[in-house]
Amino acid sequence: MTILHHSPVSSLVSLLLAEVLCSLVLSAGVFAQQEVNSSTVDFARDIRPLLSDTCYHCHGPDKENQQADLRLDLKSSLYQVHDGVALVVPGKTSQSLMFQRLTAKDPAERMPPEDAEVKLSETQIQLIKTWIEEGAVWKDHWAFEPPVKSQLPSAARNPWVANAIDSFVLDQLQQRSISPSKIATKEKLIRRVTLDLTGLPPAQDEVGEFLKDDSPQAYERVVDRLLKSQRYGERMAMQWLDVARYADTNGYQTDGERHMWRWREWVIDAFNSNKPFSEFMIEQLAGDLIPKATTEQILATGFNRNHRSNSEGGIVFEEYLVEYAVDRVDTTATVWLGLTMGCARCHDHKYDPISQKEFYEVMAFFNNIPERGRVIKYGNSFPVIKAPTRKMAMQLKDYESEMAILRQRLDANADSIQQRMTDLGNKQNSEKPVIHQDLMIRFDWDDNYEQQTYEVEGKAEDYDVINTGEVSQELYQTSVSDDHQAQYVQGISGKALKLDQSYKVNGGAIIQFAGHQRLTLSTWIKVDELSSGTIMSMLNPDDRRPQGFSWSLVDNRVQVNFGPRWLDDSVRMRTKDAIPSEQWVHIAFTSDGTQMARGMAIYINGVRQDVDVLLDIFTGTYKTNSTLIIGAEGETQHLKGLLDETRFYLRDLDSQELRSLAVAQTPAEIATSVNPNAVQQEKLLHYYLDQVDETQDGDDYRALRKVESISRRFVDTIPTSMVMQEKADRGRTHLLIRGQYDNPGEEVSMNVPRSLFKGEQDGAFGSRLDLAKWIVSDENPLTARVIVNRFWYQFFGRGIVKTLEDFGSQGAPPTHPRLLDWLAVDFRENGWDVKALVKLIVMSSTYRQESTVTREQLIADPENIWLGRAARLRLPAETLRDQALAVSGLLNGKIGGPSVKPYQPEGLWKEIASQAYDQGSGKDLYRRGMYTFWKRTVPPPTMLTFDASSREICVLSRSRTNTPLQALALLNEISYVEAARNLGQQMILQNISTEDRLRWGWRQVTSRMPSDYEMSVLLKSLQRNIQRYSADQKAAKQLISFGESQADESLKTHELAAYTVIASMLLNLDEVINRE
């Protein structure tokens, strides 16, 4: 396959290679010398980095490693007299002990010592000498000083300057005698800015419109259109997913699936709506603490639940609670402050003024979450929030409105309903129990019963019903173990089942029950003495790992076991109070499907009980179709006592319904009784409206119950998302000696590092919300700089501060400090307006330059530090794939939704984890890359090939590599081959000449027309491949069969195969896989 290159750079490389290699070696020294010669030596810019690299390890902030009680990171220490000698005497190197030790001839006296890993060069020592001679002026670290919006340089008057950015850039270029590049061609500009702002290439008609628009505002109109596009939010969010370590799995050994895609949608919406970045930050750090927080604001806090979480058995919960909190500290410091705060977990930071105590003071903000160290294996772990999509929220609102109208009508007619009820008398309808919605199983235990059948509302598959969509008592009541005859005696209502520990009742395998389903168990029970035994169970104790539930009495206290493994993967809870003996008692158990003790409850006589939670370590759901057993657990734990009106509901009944179940009297008995109590009247009212009243009120009530049932099932389909939440009782945070979870030191309170906060410390910080507000306040010198720098990196491939994650002493100094500060202050002054900042950047002449490098630029500035040309960058992994899908017409443009699973090598997951990869199908195969399912232990392999991160930790910038594997992926991976075939198919279907087909394809992928030379290469390659595949129809058919989409059968196989090769060639062009 012929590889085409379109770049003037390629013609220079062979001529300039030796010269460039030399310039790369010499350039650092040349630039440093220019800085020294052009102005006084700046301590913060020139000296502190040298001291940090070579001296701070022994003479820096870390108390544990300080030597000779000497600190070079403090002004007071640097100028202090030690043993009658000053370290630094301004203007006098001969009297400055530091300089004497740096230049000492005796190795025993010289610093850094002989065995030091990093030493000062002669040039660097000369720089320190110059600084002392010029007066040794101290400056605090630049990043810890407030940014200042300085006056624009005189270069602002140059016609090349389009906005403030250009004036600062041109000023630096002029100081180095470097000329800026000309503005790029319109074709190149629209491709560049469209890729940068949407992550997709421009369509041909968009390119055509731009080329036809000769007005001075033509480019600005393109920018404004792109900023309004919904694709803009996706492109900006794509970068943020790395920052927020977003993934679809937990990480660690099992690496089970979680569901955080609604948080991803929140990020896309936030960028598209241009949410002020200050709010964007506050809501992600502390949205749950905002007064009257909305669902969306709480959803935003998923940012700090995106970290890895462990579900492995045998882990120490406390250890991982610390790891989760530490991750939040590291991520918060990296993302919002640009500090390597994690270095202070085990000891004071060796280079920056952050003590170990201050690290744990920051951790105190994130150490009060009601979470468990061990998480649910498959699914979301508490705390979670129901996070409906917009469409779901509208549907839910419709249900609520419908229910509100029905309730209002019933309330208005309450008096007339009450009047009609007085005539109820003995009109009881015995066909249905009072509470029958979602009742799956009912035992009334009457030995002379007639067959009763209840219709299940909704579809049978909603409940995983095994036998039928109807629940028939006849299916299970007569099945008694060991050929015993069931014994019936007088019960609370009719007959009751008498259990004497000699038999059990087989309830049948009527449903497949899953742990995440809602559930209510209810029964009347009477025991004559202190009893222990199983009331109801649904598990097979003969299984190696029996899973299900067991409801029992333990010395008359009601207990529930719930989960797949009784000892280490279940919920077990028991009432504090015992039920009384020798009287009928109603007991009930409810579960809301969250699989946590906080979502379960036990009721006695309609009153919720205080419970002892014996186990609460349910890490994964289960499904069981075991037989429902009454009165035993397998062949053991038989119960002695009486049961009546035993019921199994597939929803968690509310407190009113449970009160009604705890009323023993039938509606007819209540109706004829004297002075019934409020609970009895409540039961009678609901029975009357549900089963007796034939007026409009009855219709309204039954309609209400139906909508309530539909709404409940609808709510269960609403996705959840993990969020932050505060414990009711604040926990304690301790400094951890050596960072070990089990070695606590002194207790600490919420605070931020003293070096960053100049105000009164005491009581300033009492919550994460206080922290969040301080981070975006003018008092904090870091955040605006850090954020602006990261946006700059996104468009130029390099930050003004190269080390995006480190603005501390070990980080790189800014190449354009005045520009960085100007942008930071302007960003804040404009209300943290991201779109305004982005527009300022892409409208600048600096951004719009040609990326072609001249001989002079290559020698003077090989790394393009001074921005004399536009950056030429390979497209991100996701964009490479999105581009191929877009130009081929395969792209599914759906925005948002759950993650999808496109093509992937078979068996890859099985090699690493226990799960199998279930590849998606249909349109899901062609979603944008940012929606690809992200498994932390096995990230999408093709994206990983192109330097995508694993998302195990926060990553601000991806590495950039060039490997043969990348070329092989672009040529052979199914997505790219299928895209090439579809692009080739489109070229053929244009129904134009061969030459015009090739021109159309070229322009489709590059946004420009091919040159004559390029056309000649394309034509020769097409003719050669047509001949090849005409002679080898089998190979042609094989090539066009890749992927799930079908080739157009009306096209000639060999012709489509040849055009597929041409399309693949186009997709692999340098200017296509790079953003020029």
C-alpha cells in the first residue's frame, strides 16, 4: 500500500537532520543564556528550580530528612547567619557560605555531595553567582503568588496580533528574533478547529460554505457554530474523563461493572450549557452540600466516586476506606490545584510547603462518606442517587401529575366516601386480599380453601415468573414434606398452619428471585414459648454456595439472612426486641433492592423495629430459583408454632400498607365493629375503594393504584449513579504514621495548606463546600492558572506550564508567565466562562498559524516552545476512530446513554478477568469512542495502542508514542477496515467519473482537494488493485466482509475491494491521523 505524505516538513527533514540534532542539544543552553543576558536573574524562575532539584531533599520542607538544621526553601533560613557565617550575602559571593560550598575544591566540603544523584553544572553555578551578585533578591514561588493581569506588551500594535494572546506570544518571539508563521489555509483551518472543538472532521458542505464566505467574520462564524454544537460538549468531556478517572468498572481483581454513565452525561451537558467553571468545580466537589441541591448537582459529585473500588473477599475495610479518601485528595490536588500533594501522605513533602499533617487535614474533607471499604461486585455501591434522564424525568413527572390529580379528586370526595362506607355491612368481597398489588404468593392456610388466582400486574418477565403470569395458590399449598399431612388449627383469620418441627411446606419454585429486586415478606405468627427456627427460606442448602434468603426466629427475635454467602457476602439483621409468646403477632420484612442493611427493615405489628446489623457486606447480587420452603431451611432449623396469612410481595410495601396487614380483622368485621381505631378505618377505606365502590371514586382509586404500580416499576428502571454524601455523625480523621491505615497519630481537622491560605485558619473550613468555594476564590492563586493551562494544552499540545499536574517547585516554570496570569485573571473576571476562553484561544493568530516549520524555526525553536507555528498533533485515540466512522458514514451520532462494546479481539477479557466480553451489535458498534465500555484492567485495546489511559488514576496528559503497532491497528483493526469499505462504497455510489470519485474521497477525509501528483498516485493504485482483485475474487470478498454492516450487493466485489484499499490509504495519510 502506498503511503502519501502531504507536508512541506518532509522535504526539509533529510536536509536538516544533522543541524536539528545539534540544535536540540544546544537549544536549552542558548535559551537559558538569552534569559540571563536579557534581564536580571529571577529567583523564582531561575534559582529555586535548581535548589529544588539538588538541595531540597536534604535542606527542604521534609523534617525527617533535613540535614544540619538548614532549610533552603525558606527566606528566613537562606539569609540567616549560621555559626557566624551567612548562607547568602546579597552582592557578595565571597562572603556567601552557600556559594563557597558549591565551588569548594575539597570533595568533603563541596555541595551537593559526591554521592548525590543530581549535581549542578558549571552553567548553573554561574547562574547562582550572578543572582547573588545582582542582590540575591528573594521571590516566593511564582505559583503561590496571586496572578496579576499585566498591561499588554507593545507588540499589541502589530497587525499580526488578533487578540491579547498574540501580543504576549509575539513579544517573546521578537525577543528571540523568531518570526511567526502565516495564517493557515482555510481548508486546514476549518479541519483543525472542527477537530479541536468537536472531535470530528468537518463535512464537505461545511468546508464549501466556509470557502465561499469571503467576509472577515467567516472564521468567527465557524467558531461560533462549533461552540453551539452538541458535539462540542462531547469533545470537551472526552478530555475530562481522563482527568476524573472515569471507567465502567471498579478495578482490582474482579473489576466488576458499575454504572456511572449518567455522570458522564452531566459532564457533556455542563460543557454544552457553558456552566461557569467555578460552578462546574463546586458541584463536582460538593454539589450534595449545596443548600436545596438539585438532582443534577448531587449527580455531579460522582467525580469523587469514580476512583477504583475493591470488592475482593478478605480485604480490610478500613484500609480501603483510607485508599479511597487518599485518591480523592490526590485527584483534587492534581486537578484543581496542580500540586503533587500525594507526596505528603507518608512524610512532609520534600519540595513543596505541604506537611504530612496538612495532607490529612485535606483528607478530612473526604473522609466522612457513608461507604464501605468493600463494594458491591457488580453494580453501584452506596451512596447512590436515582438519576433519571431528561426523558425519564418528564415521564416521571407525568406519572406524579396523574397521581396528584387522582388523589385530589379522592380527597375532595372524602366525606361522601365515608358516608357510603357506613352501608358496607357484610358486602365483603373475599376474592382478593386488601393489599394485593404485586402479591406473588399468598398462603391463607384454610384447609377448605377454594382455588384463588391473582393476576400479576405488568408482564410476567418483570418478575422472572417461572410457571405462569398468574399466581395460583393451588400450585404450592398442598405440597408437604415426607408425606405428612399439613395440620390446620384455628388462626387469626380462619385456619392457620401448625408447624410441630416434623415437616415443612414446599412452596414450589414459582419465581426466580434476584437480590436486587424489591421484596416484602409478611405473616402472622404465634409461638408458645421461646423459639428458634426458620419461618420462610428460599435457598438450596445442599448447594456448595447456597444463595437466597432466610427469614427466621432466634429466641423470638426476628432475623433475616440475605445474600449469596452467609459468612462474608450477605446482610444479616436481627430485631433488638423479641416478639411475645402465646399471642398472635404480625411480622414483616422489606427490602428496597439496594442490597444494603440501610435499605431493609423489619416490622412487628406494623411498627418498624430497631435492629442489630450483624453483617452488611453484600458485594454482589444473586439470582435463585430455589424452592420456597415454609417452616424450615432445607432439612434443618424447623420452626415450632403457628403461621397465618403468609405473603410474598415483589415490592417493598409502604408503612401504611404494612399497618393494614397488621390489622387482623377483616373489612366486614371492622365495618360492623364499634369505634374502630384509625388503622382499622384506614384498612377499611382502602378495601372499600379497591374492591367494593362502583362509583367514580372507586374507579379513581383503582386507577391511582395502577398508576402507582406502573410508576414504581418505572422508577426501578431509572439508572443510578454513585455520589458523595456526608455521614450524620462526623467521623474522626487522624494523621497516619508512614501513611499506614492501622497506625493513627494525632487527630486532625479540615483545613488547607497554610502556604496557600493567607486568612484566619481557625474555623474557616467546616465542610467540602467550604473547600470548594475556597478553591475557586480569588484568595487561591492556583486554580485559575491550572485550569487555563490545561485548556491551553488541549489546543497547543503543550501547556504554558509543561507539567500540567505540578505547579510546585519541581514543576516546569511557565514559558509565558505574563500570558498565563493574564488569561487566569481574565478567566475569573469573565465568570469562569469556558466558551469565551476557548474562543479567545482559537481566534488568536497564534492558534491559526501554519504548522509547517521553516528552516530558521527548526533551528531556533525545535520544540516550538515560543509558538512561532501551530502545533501538529496526532489525533487522540477516540478521535481517530470517530473520524473514520464519520467520513465513512457509519457514525451513530446518538449523544449520551450507557457505554457500548464495539469490536475487540475475542477472549481478551477472559485472559485477565472472569467476565466474558459481550460484543454489542447494530448501531451500538458505531457510537463515538468516548462511549466505549472502559474496563480498567483491560482497557479498549486499540485505544490503549494509541496512548489512552487505563483510567485507574487521574491523568491530565496522555503520553505520545509512535509504534509499528499503531500502523498495524489502523490498517487491520475491524473498525478501520469496515470504515474503509464503507468509505470506498460511498465513493463508488457518487455515480461520477473515476477521477471525481477519488477527488470526492480525498476531500471527504482531508477537507481539501488533491494535487495532480496525489491524483496520479491514487489512480495508479486504484488500477493496480482492480487488477489484483479481479484475479482474486476470494480475497476481494474476504476484504469487504469485515464488520457487521453489509456491503452493497449491487456493487462489483473486485471494484469495491479496490476502493476499500484506496479508502484505507486515505484514512492512513499523515495529515488525516494528525491534526495539522
